[in-house]
Amino acid sequence: MRTRKKQRIIIGMLCSILVGLAIGYAVINQALNIEGYAVLIKEMV
């Protein structure tokens, strides 16, 4: 009985950590604004 209760607690903690990481990643990814440009020069020989 106690091992099943511990398993549920551990699974619940892992799920909440996973959800927290997913939310954190989404917030950081949305806040990040990467701007840049590239120049491609091709010489015809």
C-alpha cells in the first residue's frame, strides 16, 4: 500500500515538473526575438 502511494507521489511530481518545464520553455521561446540577415553572393564563372 505504501509503495503504491509513493509511486503516485513520484509520478505526480514528475508530471508537474514536466508541465513546468514545458511552460517555461514556451515562455522563453516566445520572449526570444532573434533577428538577423544573410547575404549570399554567387559568382558565375
